[in-house]
Amino acid sequence: MVSVGSASKCQAFAQVPRDFARTALDRYMAAMRLAFLGTPDFAVASLKRLVEAGQEVACVYSQPPAPRGRGQDLRPSPTHAFALEHGLPVRTPASMRDPAEIAAFRALGLDAAVVVAFGQILPAEVLDAPRLGSFNLHGSLLPRWRGAAPIQRAIMAGDPVTGVQVMRMTEGLDEGPVLASETLRIGPLDTAATLHDRMAEAGAALLASTLPLIERGAARETAQAEEGVTYAKKIRPKEARIDWSKPAQEVDRKIRGLSPYPGAWFNLPTDKGPLRVKALLSAFEDADGPPGQVLDDRLLVACGGGAVRLLRVQREGRGAQDAEAFLRGSPVVAGTRLS
């Protein structure tokens, strides 16, 4: 790659032999040939931004179609669906370790691979196949929250900030050097959903601005710190039940961190037996009472120190509702004990 400083591009390339200059200039000006590997909604914003930026997406890789909805019909992932809508080639391999898939990937003749929440661990044969390497957009400030659920874990841990980063991929789990970062504040009413959406847009912009720097050899790679490593383990359904004996700040963070999926839940006593209700948004309040007891008629619930005000809930089999609307149909009086 010819280095272009303060002089104009034309002046810089005029100083080298004509045939070499034409090849180098074409490479400098042309779109990068990319493979995009992603699956959930978080990845769609990045793929959309790369397409809009004129990058050449040679192939989109996504997880295979999975059962979704009430009928459990096989449906493509959000990234797969976006690719189909925009006429992009798609592959949905069960494993990127399949020798045939590795050969097909190599045959694409890529400048770089871009990975955004793909959902598979990639072997070295795939990571090293593109000319410039493979790059990941990650939803945390590494080395904090390596792994599968960084957005949820950051909220649940009470982190005041998080961020998005572009990193070079290595065989280790989110261990590669970082090329670009943007920090985002976590607000007191942020849920996994609201933070997800802000991070997806910020990450898409960061990725789109970083790829040209990688192509020009101008992106600086910084090794991750050896201290402060934490892992964002996958969210398990058994974590979702609310334990009202925990401090209110912890309960509030859990509610917001698991909203909307899988949704932190509790049992509401009714004449027909316990009714499962998801808590989707809450706020901490300075009030006390026996853990799990409702302290007023507006869903203020005591915890093991402080209380949480439930602001948005979803009863089993129904849609999500603001607390006020929920209470009009299902009053919950002070003194009710939630479990």
C-alpha cells in the first residue's frame, strides 16, 4: 500500500511507476470486499451501514433459520432477512469448522471479514483467510465483559458506562487488540433493549469509519489490558426469577438488564393461584418493608434494603403494559406479598 501524506493522492501516485500506481490507486479508492458474519438485530445496523457506505459485501453469513413465533416455523435470523431483502448472497452453515465451508470462505477472495454477534467461534483458517484479517464489533469496553451477554451483564453489574469497540479477532475469546472505541453512559432507566439500540447504532458508525483506516494501514492496534478481565456469561432462564430479599439496587438492575428477554419475573397471588408476571422496567426508591411486600397501590415493592417501583410489566400470555394500565385491569393493593 502506497502511503499518502499531506500531498494530494494524485501527486503521491505520480511518483511511482504508472502500472503500479494504477493498481495501488484502484485499491486505495475502491470499496473493500467483505464477508459479514452476524445473526441478531444488533448486527443488522452494522450491515446496513456498510451497504450504505458502498462496501462490497461478497457474502453474508448467519446462523441457520430457527423455530420462531407461536407456530415455531423456521424463520431466518434478522441479519439473514436483511441480506435477502437487499439481494446479498447468504450462507447459513451449522459450523464454520466444516472443511467445505472453510474452502468456500477462502474462495471469496476477501479483503476483510466483519463479525458482529455471529454466534459461532471461528477457527484460525477462517480468521486468517482475508487479506487484512478478521474484525469484530464488540459491545463492551474490553477486557471487561468478554463473551456472550455484555450488554445485560453491564447493566446487572451496575456499570456507569459501557461502549463499543472494533477489535482484531484472534482464536481467544474476545482477546484481540482493539482498533477503535466509543464510550456510552448507562442511564438509571436504561434497559438491555434501550442500551442495545444505542450501542448498535454507535457500533455501526464506528465500524464504518474504522474499516477505511484498516484498509489504509492507518488503524492503530492496542493490546487489551491484562487486568480487569471479566466474562459476560450467557443469560440462563433460571437467573430470571426475582429474589426480593436482595438489595433493591440489585433487583432494579436485574429487572432492567433482563428486559425484554428473558424478562425478570415474579409470582402475583390471585384467586386462581399464582400468576407469573414479568417486570420490564423499574426504578429504585428509598422505602422499607418486608421483602416482596407491596408498599402502596402503585407497585412499590420492598426488597432486602430499599424498594423498587415497577414501571412496566407483562402478565403471562399478554402484552407488555405500563404499570398504570396494568393496575386498571389487575389491581394490586398495598400489603400484597409477591413471591
